[in-house]
Amino acid sequence: MRTRPLVEGDLDACADLFVAVFNKEPWNDCWTVQLAIDYFRDVYNTPGFHGFVIEAEAEPPENFPRIIGFIIGTRKRWWSGDIFYLYEMCVDEAYQGKGIGKQLMSDTKMGLIEKGYTAIVLLTERIFPAAHFYEKHGFIESTDTRFYFCSL
């Protein structure tokens, strides 16, 4: 497995993976591939974008590495230092529970430290497995912050 920076040419493969993972249990989202591509292009074109992909080794018949996970987000400049706002993390269902997410998160943290980031922030729902994953990897739930939502 190899982690590398995400490039624009990866967006379609990441969108395909995102739809395949998040349209299933426990999320049951209703993404289309085109909507996911549009979302990822918007994030990619945001100033301060950073993303990382993790690839499986090349296998026949394609004989080229395949993206099996990714992290995307943007920089938020803050008085205490640059913060990485993690928008999405996704790992292929066939590779979940096999240390791929752990490697991707570890490699992402190292890449962000090299770029001078001081923290990562993200949102996730308590009921999803992601919450436990993040806690296992050093994330702390903020008890001082509230997340507000208003339908329009």
C-alpha cells in the first residue's frame, strides 16, 4: 500500500469509491457519481486544498495501482496555526478493518505536519463507526462546541 498526494486526475476514482461506500449501510446516502464528482471538484478548487490517496498494489488485468481510500480537506488559517479541516475520509469496503484507514490517517498526519499544520478538525455523527475510528487515532470530541443546522 502506498499513500500519496491526491491529484486532480484522481477525483473521478475517488467519487466512484465514495458513492460505493456511502450509499450503503450505515450511511444510506443517495449520492450520484456526478454529484460526488461536482462536490470533490468544488473542494479540490478551494484555496488550501489538500488530499491524500492510498493505493493497492497493481493487479492484473489493469496492472496499475488502484485507489482504495482517500482523505480530502482544506486549510483553515487560524491564530494558533493552520488547521486541516477534514471533509471526507473513505476506505473501500473490501479493505475496511485491515489497517488501511489507520495507515492513511497516519500518513496524512505526517504529510500535514510536514506542511506546518497544527491540528485536524472534522465532523462526524456519534452513531457511525467513524467516530470510534477517530477516537482510536487521537481525536478528542469537543464538549465546548455545538454544531448548528438550519434547513432552508
